[in-house]
Amino acid sequence: MEIIMALAIGVLTGSGVWLLLRPRTFQLVIGLALLSYAVNLFILAMGRLRVGAPPILTKGAAVDPAAYTDPLPQALVLTAIVISFATTALMLVVLLASRGLTNTDHVDGEEDQP
Amino acid sequence: MTGGWMQHLVVLPIVLPLVASAVMLLLHDRRLRLRSSLGLATTALLVLIASVLFYQTLAGGPLQPWVGTYRLGDWAAPFGIVLVVDRLSALMLLLTSVLGFTSLLYALARWDRSGPRFHALFLLLLMGLNGAFLTGDLFNLFVFFEVFLAASYGLVLHGSGQPRVSAGLHYIAINVATSLLFLIGVSLLYGVTGTLNMADLAMRIPNVPPEDVMLLEAGAAILGIAFLVKAGMWPLGLWLPRTYAAAAPPIAAMFAMLSKVGVYIILRLSMLLFGDQAGLAASFANDWLLIGGMATIAFGAVGILSASTLTGLVGHYVLVSSGTLLAAIGTGSHRVLAGALFYLVSSTLAIAAFYLIVELVERGSVEEGEGSTSEPVFEDEYLGALAEEEDNEIGVVIPATLAIIGGGFAFCALLLSGLPPLSGFIAKFAMIDGILAERATMETSSWWFIGLILASGLAALIACVRAGIDLIWTPDETQTPALGVLEAVPIAILLSACLALMIWAGPAMTFMEDTVRDLSDRAVYSDSVLAPIGKSVGEVAP
């Protein structure tokens, strides 16, 4: 479980950073999306990985915290997902505007001189 | 402030602009008068609220620590969401609201019509800024950061045009990537300490076991990178001058505050979490801040000298200002910090005023056109009213335009370069005096810091004189620009705030010293935030 999680975060981050450094706006957006997935997984991992443990306490009975998983990172991830989704959408609008104004999808608005 | 409606004053700087901006969205873009008056009324109310909060922090008298808390939903502190007002946040709130009011007033003259939904975005920006200054919780800090960043993305693009869109694209990409770093940092801190409440973090960090200290410092450093990008520390701030130059002037004036948010958070966290009492991780980043800050000053000073436009000049001055503040935090000396806070207020006001004046100066000498307004990108975009009513909408025109603009320019130049007798000089004098006070234990880096403070002032002076001669005193054929009252008043407010800071420099310095004293004692902050629920909300710390 830990190894799969670590590999997933690593691969997503690696591809995300690589795409982020590419010159096309579309690659930039995909790179940022991949990075945000990696970060979301990372936040989840910071709450310690548990399998089969509920995050919500049962009502009434005496509570043993060890039997539950940490609910806070899950709440944080939800917020982070919403925010990164919104900024990606905004990014797409700017990307289209830039494409319309400069007639190129290069991030600097002009092609490199060969 | 016990009981009554006064206790809810703390949450108003967040709720009020949020509600007002939601109302703005319902109003059509053509209902100019209604939108302008609503926006102006909201920002004026914000100034009032911030002044009351600021006045309350003075109530305890000097030397008396003051921390007010507001629990949302009345949950006890480490579990619920808490807002905290202490002297530093009250000061920043006041500064933000004054800048917000003046920038909005200036924008009403013409800029608010050069693109859609200006007022809603502007108020959201204020809400995010106020929230970031008030929150006592790292994750809410992230949320408020995103709120004002999202608003600033929209505002950078305000007025459209190719330079703005491509500068905006870089700005958004950099800030989205930084927000991810912010999240990584926050979650690492949570992973090590198990809390996100700043007061609780301050209590737990000294007890972090030695094997986890490395992870804690890594988390804090990654978090710090996110704020340093906002503050524009070299080499993370290369995006800043270009973006600020591309933004419309009143927005750029407001953005002067944006880079100070980064500095504010760095100051808050380094004093609260990694101050002298933080055990193994104490002051781990100070050397980095000192050296990074000095590199930023040097870079900014070179940039000021080499800038070919006035907006480029101010943009690099923003870097110098951030660099000075970061290096001052890095020294860790309380007297230097008090001077730095004074400098923060004075330089932010001066930068904002300068951005506004620059536009007036350049309007007279540079051809209108590129950058100010342009073709719409999308079909449904609101076409600004700028083109058709360029001449008749300027409002009441006041005489002696050139003299006023020239005077304002000279005033700003004095402020930026830190020449006596204005507040810029007092601020730099206080910082240098603070450094020299610890002459016995001083290292070589402090001498460098003093040298850089003076050199950056000289660079600003040279660049301003050169630009001033070129743009204002050289007679040319271009007609003098018409100056509307709506544009003169905001500049006058900002500059007279600087004057007031100069006249009451004594009380202001006392306040800054009290602020730093509060900041350096984490128990003051933590005890009042973590106070048990039985005590009334908004309790004043003993």
C-alpha cells in the first residue's frame, strides 16, 4: 500500500513537473492538473494510511481513536480538489484568450526563433 | 469588548465584502452609478471597521499585550475555526482598507469601465486579504489565499489586451504551482504535529521529537517558499515587475498589498512558530531570509536603475521593499523589526501612490492605446465605455495639473528613496539604528544590510530624478493631461497618510515596538486563542 502510494505520488509529480516546464499552454494545464492530483494524494498520505477504518465516530459508544482514520486530511483534500478544479478552469479561459490574441499556443505568446 | 454586537466586528471585514461582491454580481454592468456607490460605501465601511479594530488594540495602552479572538460557531479553539486580531493584523487590516478605498476611488474615474465585473472581483480581493490577515489557522489561510489569488487573476486581466493576457498567464501558472507547494507544506506540518491551528502549532513545535525536526523544517521551508514567491524574494520574484506593470494602475496599487501578505505571513509564522522558544527548530530560517532578502534588495536596485518605464521602476521597487522587510525579519532583532514594520506601512502607501501618479504622468506623454484598452476576446465580453467618453467622463478638472502631478511625483520619489524629512527616511533610520544597537554581536552580513538599504535608496533617487526630468520637466508638444478630482483625491489621501506617519512618528514607533513585543511572545497569542470556551468571546488577554 505504502509503496503503491509513494510510486503514484512520485510518478504524478515527475510527469507534472516535466509538463510544467514544456513550452505549450496545453502541456502547462495538464502538468498543473497532474501536480494537483499528486498533492491531493500527498495530503491524504499525511493523515497516515489506514485501510478499512471509518473516519466518522459512532454515536454514543465509548470512542477508541485508534480504531478510526483521521478525518481532517480528507476534508482538506476535498477543499483542495475544489480549488484546484476552479483554478484549472480559469487557467483554460486564459489559455484560450492568449491563443486568440497571439495566434500561438506558446506560453510566451510568440514562437521561438529557429 | 465583551458581549454585544461589538464582538462580531472581527468577522465583518470578511463578511461585508463577500456579501457586497455577491450583490455586485446580480447588478448589470451598465448600472454604473449603483455599483460605484455600493463599492465605495463598502470600502469606506471597511476603513471604519478597521479603524475601530485598530483603536481597540490601543485601548490596553502601551506595553499591554492585546489579542482578540473570534470563534466561528463558538467551537473551542484547536477544533473550531478561529479568527484572531492582534496589533499586527489590525495594522494590516487598516492598511489594506485604506489602499482598497483609495484604489477603488481612483478606479471610478475610468478604469472600472474598461472590463467586466471589476467591482465584484475587487471586493473579493479585499475579502481574501482581510481573511488572510485575520485567520488563526493554516488551512483557512490557504483558502483565503486562494480567494484573493483567484480575484487577482481576474483583475490582472482587467482591461484585456495581449500584454495583460500573456503576463496574466505566467502569473496564474506560477501562483497555481505555488499554491500546490503551500498545500505540501501545510500537510507536512500537519503530518508532524497533528494540528493546523497556529496557536496550537506554536505550543506543539517545541515538543517535536528530534527525529522529526528535519521533516518539520522541510515542511515549514516548503510553506515558506510559497510565501516568498508572493513576496517576490530573489530568485522567486522575477515574475513580479512584469505582471504589476501589465496590470491596470489602480489594481497594481492594490497589488502592492499582495506582496506584503507574503511578508506578513513569513513574519507571523517565523515569530510564532519558530521564534526563540521553539526548541530544536528555533530560528532555523533566519539566515536564509537575511541573505535572500539582501539578494532581493540588490536585484531590485539594479532593476530600478535599468528600468526603462516608470511602471518597471515601481515594480522593481516593490522587490526592494520586500527584500528589505525579509532581511529585517532575518536579523531577528526586535528593534530592527519595529523599524521594518514602520517601513512596511510607509513603503506600501508610497508604492500605491506612485503607481497611481505614474499613470497620470505617462498618460500625458505616452500615446494612449496599447495596454489601456483593446478589442474584446470573447463575444459576450462587456465593451468598456472608455473609448466613447474618454474626454467628458473625467469629472471636475482641477487647474495646475502639471504642478500637482510634479509635486506628487517628487513627494513619492522622496518617500521611496528614503530622504528626510518624510516617513521613508524615518523608517530606514529606525532599521539602521536597530542594527547598530546590537553592534557588539553584529556580523558582517549586517553591515552589508545597512549598505544595501542605503544603496537601494540611492538607486531609487537616481532613477526617479532621471524619469522625472524626462517626463515632467522637459517641455514637449504633448498637451498636459486633464486631472480629475476623483484621481487627485486618492493620491492626496495616500500621501497625507505618509505625512501623518511622519508627523506622529513617535507614537507610531511605540505602536510598532508593542506589536513586535506581542509577536515575540508566543504565549500571549497562544493563551488567548486556546483559552477555554467558558471565557467570553473576544477576550482581552491578561
